[in-house]
Amino acid sequence: MNKALPSERGSVADTPLEPLLDEYEYAQITGRSVASARRDRLLRKGCPFVKLGALVRYRPADVRAYIERNVRGRQKAEV
């Protein structure tokens, strides 16, 4: 039974969702192979992913955050 208030259900339904990326799109964006993405999921490391039944999808915001977390050699901003 859904115990969410009608106002909560409406606000979630009205929120636009970004399309999810499949593992091939994720691999293309990150420059990694699909096999590497699959190995990372198996080892429970790397970018967070969404499992919808048998489908694996990546949220664009998670992919952006994952890339930002892995930036190396960042220079300090000059003031």
C-alpha cells in the first residue's frame, strides 16, 4: 500500500527526469570499455548504477559526479 500523501506523489510525478544512460553510452562518455564497466559493477566499485530488472542504467548526475571525483592534478584557483 502506498502511504505517500497525494501532494508528495504529485510532486514526484511532476519532477522531470533525465534519461538514463545504458552501459554503452556510459562507456563512450568515460572512454572505458563496456567490459570494464561490467567488471566494476561486479566488484562493486566505480560509478553508481541503477538496476531495473535485468537492465543496468546510469544516472547522468552520477556519471558527472564520478568523473569529478576522479580528477587528478587540479590546480588551485587563483584569487
